[in-house]
Amino acid sequence: MAFAAFATTEAQPQVTRRKSPIALFLLLPGILYLVLFFLTPLISLILTSLQAPSEFGDIGVYDYAFNWQNYVTVIQDYWPHILRSFGYALLATVFALLFSYPIAYFIGVKARRRPLLQSLLLVLVIAPFFISFLLRTLAWKQILSDESLIITSLKAIGLLGPDAYFAGTPFAVVFGLTYNFIPFMTLPLYTTLERLDTRYLEAGSDLYANSFTVFRKVTIPLSMPGIVAGTLLTFIPAAGDYVNASRDFLGGPDTQMMGNVIEANFLVLLNYPAAAALSIILMAAILVLVGVYVKRSGTEDLL
């Protein structure tokens, strides 16, 4: 009987799957979109970063070349801005995580049995998105200005010196970055914590672990996908932000980030190769930092 079963199996023709042309046709719009709006601009940016000034041209006129010196020049000229950008982004990401985790935990775990309250709190989290990013930042510029009611009141009661100020300081920039990107941290954390099985927390308590140990050994590991996603969604745009650090908003002369330098080179100085080279350096640095972070956190399979 075994021989008969084997012979029957061998007699069955092998079924080979053919690639359906319909599937490839359905993928074509997405591929074209990526080529037109991602790959083509990226190639153009790389070519622009290698341009050299035209020998007989005016300001802002460049010729295509392979001038790798542009990268060396911008690193030498703007290395403080590069370090400042990633420093501010790192601080904003850490503060956003510290503020967002309790909010997400309360909404996702504590308010789980109250759907109406949970929905209301979620609306409050995403409510800032209904207002323009620029308007929100301008509002904080007015709140933190020297003439604002808060600053004058703090000076009147002696908590601030008469010459103290917040606008145009690194504190104001990091504060603005943290405030504007808190929803990007809160929502992924909420998504993960909302699916958290609370029986694991009860099991930890039954094993005589205190609340801090349960949080450190159970809650944080189980919420790691949300932490990774929220960190990436916060750090990447914060590193390239140019609104909060701008002199027209919360920044000052000594708080300029890479985004502000790129904007100035593109629109004011007309130094397109330098701006393009800085953009490539920013993207490459973010990719390296994100790769190291994901590798060290052991969450490659979460992305």
C-alpha cells in the first residue's frame, strides 16, 4: 500500500504557478509613481550635488560635473548645524517619548473599558492636526515672546530674571519640536498598548513583582513595536525640520538646523550644489542612525 501511495503521488503532475500579468499590471501605477516622484528627484538631487560653478555664468548658474569637493566643503562649513540638528531631534524624541507614553498607556489600557472616554482622548491627541503646523508654531512664538502674559508674569513674581528670555533659544526650539511631534509618538504607542493583554501584567503581579518591575520587564518589551515606530516617526522629521528653528518662529541666529541651511542655500544664496549635498548627507545620516538604532534594539522584524 505504501508503494501504491508513492506511485500515485509520483503520477500526479506537478503544478507550477505562473505569474499573472494582471498582478504586474496592478503594480505598474505604484512603480511609476515611485519612479516619477522618488527615484527621479533623488537622482536629480545627486547630480545637482556634484555640480560645479559655471566658468562664464552668473550667480546661481552651474554645470554638471563630478565635483565631490562639495561634500567636503559643506561638512567643513556646516558641521555645527549637522550636530545641532541631530542633537535637537534626539532631545525632542526623548521628551516626546516621556510625555507620550503615559498618555498612550492611559488611553490604551486604563480607558479601555470606557470607549467614549477613549475616543474623546484620541480626538484630543489628534486635534492639533486640524490646525496648520505653521499657525501652531506661530502661536507658541507669541506665548514665549518677551511681551507675553506668561513671561511677564514669571518676571513679575521673580521666577525669571529681568533679562531672561525664551524665544530664540535652544529650549524654545526643542520645546517646539517636542510639541509638534508628540502626536506622531502617541498614536503608534496607543496602537500597540491598546492590544496589550493585561493578563500578562496580572501574571507579573501574581509572581510578586512590584509595579516598576512589571512595567520594565513586561509592559515595555510588549510595547516595543510602538516605541520603535513612534521614535522613527518623530526623529526623522524632527532632524530635517526648518520651521521651529527658523528666526521667524522659535529659533534664533544660534539655533539654525540643517533644514534652515538647506533652505538658505536653495532660495537665498542660490548655492544649489551645497544645498543638494547637505540634503544627501542628511538622508544618509538618518538612514545610518535608524539602521543602527533598529539593529541595537533588536527590532528588525518589527519594521
